Amino acid sequence: MEDAVYARQSVEKQNSLSIDGQIDLCQKIAGGPLRIYKDRGYSGKNTQRPDFQRLLQDIRMGRIRKLYVYRLDRFSRSVADFGRLWETLQAHNVEFVSVNENFDTSTPMGRAMLHIIMVFAQLERETTAERVRDNYYRRADLGSWPGGPAPYGFSIGRVHDETGHVWPTLAIVPENAAVVQRIFEEYAKPDASLGSVARILNGEGVSAPKRDTWDNVSLSRLLHTPAYVMADEDVLVHFKALGARVTSPPEAFDGIHGVLVVGKRDKSQRKYTDVHEHAVSVLNSVGFIPSDLWLTCQNKLANNQKLKNSGRGTHTWLSGLLKCAGCGYSLKVTEDKYKRYLNCSGRYNLSKCDAVIRADLTELERTVASQIQAFLDQSPEETAEERKSEPYQAQLDELDRRTDRLLDAYSESDDMTIEYLHRALARLEKRRQEILEERKRDKRRPALPQKLVFDLLTFEEKKTVAAQFIRRIDVGNDTAEIIWNV
């Protein structure tokens, strides 16, 4: 390990000490030669100085014992930056000496001065963070894009206000916006799920943002984004009913512009659902998803998040039904590149069982699927008319929920007038009548028989159907008994 000196000079000035002068003075104080690091023509604000970075690398490699500088601002121009640099020095047991300020961390006075500097460093960091946060919320309240990357389907643009001031905004990227529109339309379909939409997009080779494939997380994040919606009075009611703090006046919800939601999120809670006390403002950028379509997807997402997570196994659609015939505990499925294995949780987790399950899971699935299909073949045929009635009822139920939220928002709001309430209720009632008419027209069409084919169902659909027919499956060493619900 060696003692070192760092010297810097941005420009040659008549009244400033040259780099050579800084090194000579530090060597005199040190009482001998020092390992030299120097940067000429670089500002102290630039932390990417070549020799400065080489010095930090050598410190991290444990090559430096003590570091000398002529003056603190030769090393760092920012107190906050020095605070971070000191943490690096401290982590590698490097002492620090500033010759001009008589600052030496190997002495009690030097360490006391260091603590004072660290207090100011913390103050500077907090002040900077507060300034950035205040600017973020000010931009949001004014309807400007406050910062960060643009949502998929948009790019960052600029717009001038009436005073000539330039504000960030969101500009539509047509080819990506078309994908967003498709995602909302597909997910709004009654039988659609996040998984089914992902399979459609991936099957067509549509790339996701920053990656090649879509998944449930990326789709959920996109569908929750309020910047897409053409925000009208219904969207205003939606956020008020969720307990959000709306900062834009009601007339700003003009059915044209998008919405921004800002606020702290509790990491222990769901990321996208809880907007209670969050600030909602209308953006200066336009949306492109109609409010009724956006709200339909929000309600569907909210209902999905209320479902239980039991039986989430991914290795077999029989997960949750498989039990050990010996002890009655659940069987866990594990998988390698060659085979799927059944393991008794009573044996491996609780040491209460000695069963070794050798049953062939693939053959068991084939047998169960065959018997379920036999039950389906014996059941009365479901007509297309019966199937058609389900999505209409779901839409009517959703209108009921929106009506309830509207009345709740009115009862808790100070700025929602009775005239607005009547208009909103009238729109909901008009939509109800349209749905009833559509259902009536569908009933007049010829109904064709529909037969359910188990092998053509999706993985999740198979799990649902199996859970309806089967109470449990008791699996022994090489046997299995199916206990049916029928």
C-alpha cells in the first residue's frame, strides 16, 4: 500500500496553484514521495476525470493507504459528492488529508471536521431531493409530464403555453399506439385474460417494450396506465370513488386529454391498485383509449386481483387435487428436463410420511382427462344462446358497480353538482338500454349446439373444469384413486 496525492486544475490561472505546485506541497507535508494522480483541464464537477477514476479504482483494489490533496475543492466541488467519496475512502480504510484546510482524518480535529462536512452533505442531498420532488409535483399539477420515460405508445415531446414557456408533454407514436389499442380491445373481451392476450401478441411476433415477449406483468402495467384514457366525467368519478385527490377542475375532464396519477406507493401493497390520496391531474397530452373501454379494463383488472391464489401450480392442471394416499398431505410437483415428479409434503416438509410416489403423472393426466370428457359428453349441450348471455350479464353487472361508485363519489364530494350526477346516471342508463337491446337481438339469432372438448381447453381452463368434477385424487406408490364430485 502507498500514500498518494491527487491534483487537479481546470484552466491555468495566474492566482491559482499549478498541478506541479500542488504535488510539491503535498509531498512536503507527507515527508516523502507520493503516488501521483493528476487531471489537467477538467472541472471539479466532472466526476469522470481519467486519473480521478483511476485513483478510485486503486482505492477499491486496496492499493492506497493515505490520500493527500492541496485543497478539498481539488478533489470534489460538491459537498454531497464528497460525502459519497468519503464513504468509499472509509470502506477501504483510506485516511484523507487536505493541506490548505489543515484537514487530516487521522487526527481528532480532522475527524470532527469530517462529521461537520457530512452533516452539510446530508443537508445538501435532502435539499436537492426536496427541490426535485417539488418540481415534479408542480409539473404534474400543471398537466405537464413530470419526468421519467414515456409510457409505451408515447414519446417525450415539448409544448409551448400562452406565455411562451416550454413544458414536457407526451406525443403519440402511431405504430406503438395501435398495439396499445389492440391490447385494450382484446383484454376487454369477456373470455380474455392477461395470459390469453400475451399468447396472442407473442404468437404474432409483436415485441413488448424493452423485451421480445409480453407477460402478465407488462400487460397489467400497461393496462393500468391512465395516460392512455380520453378522460371524461366518468373517469373523474372513477378516481374520486377510489379516494384519489383530483387536482384538476371538473371541466378539464373533456374526453380528449389523458390523466396522470402521482403519489407514494407502499411496496408491501399492490403496485397498481391503491390510489387512495394520490394526486390525479389532467395531462396536456391527448389520450387515445375511449373512457368506457379503459374503465371496462380497470374494473376487470380490479376483479382479477380479488381472486384467491390457491392452486397456482404450473406443472400440472391437477395441482391442488393431488393428495398422498398414505398421510393425506398434498403432493408437490417438481420437474427437470426429463420428467415430472410427485413428492409428498408430509414426508419432505413434516417428516410424517415414508411414501415414495412413483405414479406416472402424464398417464394420470391422460386418464383423468378421458374420464372428464366422458362426463362432458353425457351432460346436456350448452347452446350458443346460453353462452351469449354471459358477456351481456357481465356488462350489466359492471354498470351496476359504476352506478354504486358514482353515488358514493357524489356523497363524499364537495364539488360534484346534482346536475353532473343526473347526466352521469343518464349516460349509464342509456348504456344499459343499449346492452339489453343487443342481448335481445342476439336471442333472435339461431342457436347452435356447443360441445366442450377438454383437450382443447387452456391450462387454466382445464384446472377450473377439473376442480368442478374432482374432489381429490389419492395417489399411492404406483396407484391413484379419483374421488369425484359427481
